[in-house]
Amino acid sequence: MIVLGILAIIFGIGAMCYLLFNLAVYALPLYIGIMAGQWAYSTGAGGLGAFAVGVAASIASYVIGQLCLIFIKPIWAKLIIVAAFVAPAAFAGYHATHGLAKLAMPSETWQVVFSVVGAIAIGITGFARILSFPPPAQA
């Protein structure tokens, strides 16, 4: 029974890491959606209206970011756009890794070291995923 518990924990941590790496690209649109939803709720839109505004803002921010990457030509401008998407992913990666590190080790120094390594890894993954989106077909 203990072996099954250990395997379940390993599977759970692996599943969470898989989700974190795959969803790193969507940290900025999620944040924008949450902020827009909170704003809509505080202005009296209600729960359903706030949800709709948040979803619309998330989709709009993702689409605008992708369109900017497609149509903006200077590489420095593209790097700024990619950095805007990667920074929240690295921030979320730091905190997710820090939460896992707190469970695994008592030393605060090593918790921070592993958290920074996790933030860098997730930031690089988000950077690679954003740049790997296929370009639009040329007519």
C-alpha cells in the first residue's frame, strides 16, 4: 500500500509539472482575464458578466499577442512581446516550484535555489513554445 501511495505522489507531481510546462504560455492571458473579470465584477457586472468579460479579455490578449508576433518585423519588438508573455510564466514557475520545494526540503536556501532553477526552466519553455507557433501561410 505504501508503494502505491509513493507512485501516486510521483504521478501527481509529474502531472502538475506537465501542466505547468504546457500552460506556461497562457500565464499572461490568464492574468489579464482575471484582472478584467475582477474589474467587471467590481463595477456591477455580476458573476456571469465578469466571467464573460474575463474570458473575452483572455482570448483577446492572446490573439493580439500572436498577431503582433506575426506582423511586427523588428526582432527587438518581437523580443519585447515574447518577454511580456514569458515573464508571468517564469513568475508562476517560481512560485509553483517553490511550493513543491517546500514540501521536499527543509533548507530555505535550497528551496530558493530550486525555485529559481524552476523559474528559469519554465521561462525557457514558455519562450520556446511562443516562438514555435507556426507562422501564417503565405498567399
